[in-house]
Amino acid sequence: MYQIVICDDCQDELDTLKEFVKNFFTERGLAHNVVEYTSPAVLLRDLKNGVFFDLFFLDIMMPGIDGISIGRQIRRLDAESPIIYLTNSPDYALQSYEVRAMNYILKPYREEKLIPILQNAIRSVNRNRSSQISIRVPDGTVNLLLTDLICIHYNARRLEYICSDGSVILGVTLRGSFEDETAPLTEHFPVLLKCSASVIVNMRYIRKLTAGRVTMRDGREYSIPRRMNAQVNRRYMDYLMGGA
């Protein structure tokens, strides 16, 4: 299911866009959920509390917090989900590049103009979802979408894959070290970050990174050894800037 957010302080414009987006997904048989916000502060609160969206439609000129500032906050939590701006002002077009917005559309707009933009957004979301990890388990192999993986724990010579739905996949007993067994995984999927001798996190699910500690969206916290602090911070900043 595609999770879509529309944030606009004008209820009439929000309703019009919401109806168009819902019709677009329904006509194509795509399961979706459109969540509306007229308050950018409430949207930011929900994002910081771990609510996740695949696609953002943001107005720019809103009271309290403008759409560019919201975009910056989104990128601190989510480096991948497409952001599409719809606004009455052309003045912020250059600033939208700071948050790697997919598109910047001036109001009023023709709905047919949104169709190819939405198609591109769906392709982007699908690319983010398409990567899979093959996990060796005692009775065979389990394929897990990378977007469903929060983190990996090393415990009693086995890897525990913590999933976004709360489940845990327990891998087979490892013959080699944690480093040797997981190095191919972190090399192939740069979004995976080793933050200690026994934990790998999916940077997509990081809520906050401070000196010596990483907090995930589900509330899990992990200590970062002092010797790894600089590397972990650099990797995460690269990810937020689109380098991972």
C-alpha cells in the first residue's frame, strides 16, 4: 500500500488534490492511503513519532512553518521518499533543490500535468521498495524487502533481522565472524550502516543520531563506540545528502 501525505493549509485546495490523487491510484488498481494535514506542525510531530510516508505533497506558503523547512525536516528522517511542492509562489524553486524535491508545481495547475509526475513518483517509490535481502534460515531461505528491515542484531552467532511489522527473522548459525558475514550485505546495500560490533541499522529508519547513540523510529536505541562515531556520522550525513 502506498502511504501518501498532503499538507496544505487551504482545505479546498487540499480536498481537490486529495480527490485527484485517490482517483489516480484507484483507476490503476493501486492500494493507497492518503493522509491530509492542514497544520505542518502536526505533520512534523507525527514524522518525529515514527509515522512513515512513501510520497509527500507539500504547499510552501503556510503559517508557522513553510514547506521548505518541512522538507528539510523530512530529509533528516527520510532521504528517499519523493517530495512534490505545489505552491502559488515561484520564489522558492531554487530552495526546493536543497531537499531534492522531485517537482515544483505552480498553482493553479492542470490536473493532467500531475499524471506524469505521479507516475515518476510511483516508479521512484517502487525502486526504493524493490531491493530484497535473502536470509538463510534453518529451513531454507526468506526474502525480505530492504524497506521492511529496521536493523540486524548479532546474538549467539546468529543474525536477528528486526522487521518494521514487529517480527524477527532468525538466521542460521554463522561460521564466520559478524564482520565477515555482513560485509557483502553492507557493501551491496549502502543504506545499511554498521554502528557497533553487533548491530547494523537501516538508515531509512533512524529517528535521531547524536554523539555516541542512534535512536530508531521504533524507539530502539544503540550505543556507538567512540572509535566509530566519526565514521557513522559521516555515513549518515552522506545518506541524508543523497550519497548512499
